[in-house]
Amino acid sequence: MKQILHSKCCSTKVISIILAALIVLFIGVLVLSFYGISKIIEVNLHQSVELKENTDQWDRFIDLPIPISLKVYIFNVTNSDEVLNGEKPKLIEVGPYVYRENIHKDISSTNNDEDSVTYQKITTITFDPDQSGDFKESDEVIIVNPALLVLTEITSTIEQLAVAGCINKIFLPPYDTLFIKVDIKSVLFEGIPFAQASPDNGYACNIIRNLVIDKTKYMRNVQRIYNTVYTDAVDGLIFSLLGYKADAPDGIYTVNRGIHDVSQLGNIMKWNHSTHLPFWGSKQSSNNDSCQLVHGGDSTLYPPQITKDDVLSIFATDICRSVEIFYTGKGTYKGIEGLRFEPKETTFTSLLSNVEEDCFCTKQTKNAQGELSCYLDGVLDLYDCFGVPILLSFPHFLYANASYKNGVEGVTEADPEIHGIYLLIEPNTGTPLVGRKRVQFNLVIRPAEHLKEITKNIYSTILPLVWVEEGADLTDDLIDMIEDQYFKKVKLTKGVKYGLIAVSAAAVLSVGAILLRKLLRKK
């Protein structure tokens, strides 16, 4: 009886059915291993990065946990008297003066329909003496007086005649000359005072003072000091290079939360309630939309599943535009592999040969020859952005026309690794590992026809003033978070996945071998 039952139990028909079931199970394990588990991890990852209130991701979004380092390098003019008499400026780069930026987002609203959050950024900047080393905020440098130089650029010929007679009233010593000795803290943040209210100004110079106050109304670098009693009255103005970064929010952002479509996470949908920027474009340009469209992230938040084929964008209010960055290779940071993205060398390239395509040429700032024209490769006019005739370039005129670097002495050869922009990003989670944003601000110096006493026979050129680097490196605790949220789960599921595959494959092979032996015995 036992032999009959054993024969039926282990018949080729029963074994074939078992084998077929095991093959189906094996296929299911393969599908689960290579698609199902990956999909579960992906869904879990997407949920962890979405900007939902009362989550860890939301808290990190509100108060950025990554310390941002702001490094500032000043170009000290060593032959200022000679420059006023026609010699080429000789510069020495001083710095870095290192500051820490803490960013808090003040949320005003969320919109479930368009999947967005609207906020303002509150930035606190503090000097970091430890990272600055021997450089101190009390250090003094000789630079061109930016406030006075700007005044020579924004006044008409008739206005210059009037301003010339009141220079010593508008600019008090020691800021009444074109080149000034000033401490780092004043020129960067505290500001250079001018156009101060005083009974000594006299009637005529008060009219000129009011003209200056009116003309500087929309300048980003100029802060108004209001009277404590008559709150509409302006007691004076101060000009600082970077004070605007901490004085007030840099606009109203509307950002995609990534809940409906995680690929849009962090994308800036609107700035100041508009999808387009008011700074760029011209009547002759046929592609104004490409310059004006608000797009990209703020370099701290990107969607997961980044690939080398993606083109990422950084929207920077410092320069009032988006900069596209492209995959250039792989890199590692503290053992984590990332994809490196950088801008193209042609980012600030002029299209003088085809002005119909150059929507960044606004012709607002006169060049060294006193002409309103587009600038050569590597230099961008930021007048509409700042309200001040400031020119943008990469530090040390990286990728710029050689004439700019040749216009001064002491600016070393540019190095993309030191002076360029790059982002190293962990592709699976979209977490920025290392980021560096670097830009240089320049001014045009040239003789002003009706301000000869001030500008004299000054050498005409584009003068580098300062370059800054904003950098962030992922902290160890955030690396541990990535490990917990993603890499440990991937390692665990890999073990489970290959374990299930091994067990199910062994079962199929074992039963298959038994069936094969049965069939061979029958033959």
C-alpha cells in the first residue's frame, strides 16, 4: 500500500505540476525582486522627499540644516593715484573673508491644486573668524568708491555739472574721492554713507541731494536711513556691496512641492508672483522668453532619480536669472557617489554677431569707451537687475574675452575648479552633496566729462571689485539620514531579493532534476 501511495505521490505528473508551480513562483520572485521591491523603495523615497507639512523633509525645508559658507574676495588697488593719471590698475586679491549664512523660510501659503508652497527667505549672515584665518573685518583695502562711481554713471551731462559743485556735500571725507580706503565690514555690509541730511548743505546742494536720493530709489545696493520723527524723510543713504543679502528677503518664491509629480520637486514656479522676470529682453531680440522665464531650483532641493542626461537649473536672485548646469562626470563625497553638474563655458557668451538672439543684451551700462553696447563674451550687464551699473562675470574672468583680464594687472589665470560653478548630487535621492556658486562683480571706470576733478584722466577699463563663493557641503548627520532612508534599505532588500531568488531557483533546479531522473529511468 505504501509503495502504491509513494508511486502516485512521486509520479512524473505530480512532479511536473510541482515544477510548473515552482517556475511560476520563481518568475513571481524575479518580478518582485527586480520591479516590485524597487518600486516599493521608489514610492517610499518619493514620499520621504515630498514637501508635506509636519514631516522631517518639511522641517529641513523651513530651516536649511546645511551650513552655507559665504567667502568674499576683494580686489585691492595698489596704484590708485597712478590709475587716476592713466595707468593700468594693479590689483591684489585679498581674502577669503568667510561668513555663515543661515536661511529660514517664512511660509505664507500652500496651494494643493497647483501643488505649491509660497514663502520668503530670511537670511542671517555672521562673520566666521575661525574660517577667515588672518583676515579680519577691520582690514582696510583701497577700492574704487562704488557709490561715487555709480553716481557718475547714472547722471546726465547737465546733472553732472550740478553734482560737480556739491560733491563735497554729497560725499563727506574720507569718501569724497574716487578711490577710498575702507574696512571690509563697511564696504560689504555696514555701508558707505553719502547724501546725508545737513544744514550745511545749502539750498542748491539740497536739491542735488534730493536728486541723488530719487535716482537711487530702486538700487539694490543702496539702503535708505529714515528720520525717526518724520518717517518719510530720508536722513541719508548707505551703499554696501552685499548688505542687500541680509537687509530684506530677496523676493517671494512659489515652489513645487513634488506631491503630484515628484520630478518637479523644488522647481521655482513663480518669483514675486510672476512666471517671468522683468529684467531681460529687448525689442530686437526674438527669444526674450528664454531669458525671462523663471525656472530651476535654489541649489538646495532637487527631485530624486537624477540622471546624467538631465539638465539642471539654478535660479539665483543675486544675478536675476537661471543658470543651466550639465553633467560633466562622476565624483565621490565621503564615500557617496554623485553626479557632477557644471555650466557650459558659453553661459555668459555674447551674441554680438546675432543680436536677435541675445536677450541678455540690455545696453544699459556704458562700456569703457562710454558707449551703450553689448559686452563681449563672459560679461553680463546687471543694471536692470541691481538698478546699479554693475557687471557680472565668473571670478577672474573665467571663460571671458581676454581683453577684460588684460585690462588690469594682478588677476591670476582663472581655474574652473577654483572659480567655476558646480554641483555634486546624489542621483537616487536628489540630495546635493557639494555645491559651489561663484560670481564676480565688476564696475566700469572711465573719465566723466563734467566730473574731471574726480575722475581726472583715469584709465578706462572694466575693474573687478569683488568675487564671492557660496558653498555647502552635506553634513555627517545628513549623510547618516541618507544612509538610513535609502542605502540601508537598498542593501537590505538586495539581500532579501537575492536570497529569495537563490531559494526559489534551487527549488526549481532540485525538482527539475528529480523529474529528469524519473523520465530517464522510464526510458
